[in-house]
Amino acid sequence: MNSTEAPTVSRSWWVVVFFGVVSVLFGLYLLYQPVRATAALAWAFGVLALAEGLASLFAVFDSKVKLPRAWLLLYGLASVVFGVLAVSSPLATAGILLLVLASWLIVAGVFRILFAIKVRKEIEGEWLIALSGLLAIALGVMFLANPARAMVAAAIWIGVASLFYGGLQIGAGFRLRGRKAA
């Protein structure tokens, strides 16, 4: 960082702390109310999808936009449909997204195992790639076997990660606060 950036960064320490506090609060909410928090996340994604979909649909009629109209229309409609579904039924949307994640984990696991077999003569430790594939498949199967528990588990993991991230942000913000402008 050069000396002209130091005053700006140290003056905005509170923004970093604020984001950290928000992350910690979000993490606590996820840990305290994992199902509600997951539904709230799905709802928020729905609102964002609705906004982006409507913006894309308006862009279809804007002569300044250089993107193909058909793609804008398709993207806008898909975003609006997803947004309406997520806002009207956020818990079901979260469940569907979890099922998509579970399916992807299984496919990704199979791919990793096949990849490990393919490169076994070219790299050392290919068994770790195969092991990650087996773990991905196991996780995907567990998600499919009990989506409600999987949703709670995912919310708890995200909550713990949010707490950790928020703590790091708060620490970094206070370190910035103590930094003197050079």
C-alpha cells in the first residue's frame, strides 16, 4: 500500500468492523434458527433474482444494450420465475437447491474418482483426489437421504464460517483503526 492509500484505508476501519459485526450476527442467527435462516436466504436470493430479472426484461427494450435480445429475454424470464418461486415459497426453494447441491456432489465425486484413476501414473497422492470424490458422494447421498437434516447442517456450517469470517473482519478493522497514516 502506498502512502496516499493509508489515510483512506485507516479512516474506513469502521466499515470493516461493521461488516464483521453483521457477519457475526448472521452466523449467530444461522446457528440459533438454521431452518428460518435458510428460508430467509432463499427468500433474499429470490428478491435479488426478481430485481435482476426485471432489469434484464427492461434491458430488452433499451436500444443502448448490446447483448442479444433473445438471451436477455430468456435470462430475465428465468430470473423472474425463480424469484417468484423463491419469494413465495422460500423453504421449498431452499430444499430444491439442496437437492441440486446433493446431485452435483454425487456427479462431482464420480468425476474426481475417474480423474484420480486417469492421472494415477502421472501424479503422487492421487488417492487424495479419489478420497475427496468418495467423501463428496457420501455427502451427496446423505443430503438426499435426509434433506431436512442436511439443510440444518449446511446452515450450521455457514453459520460457523460466518462467525469465523466476522471475527477476522472485526480484528482487521480494529487493526486498521490503530494504523497511523504514513
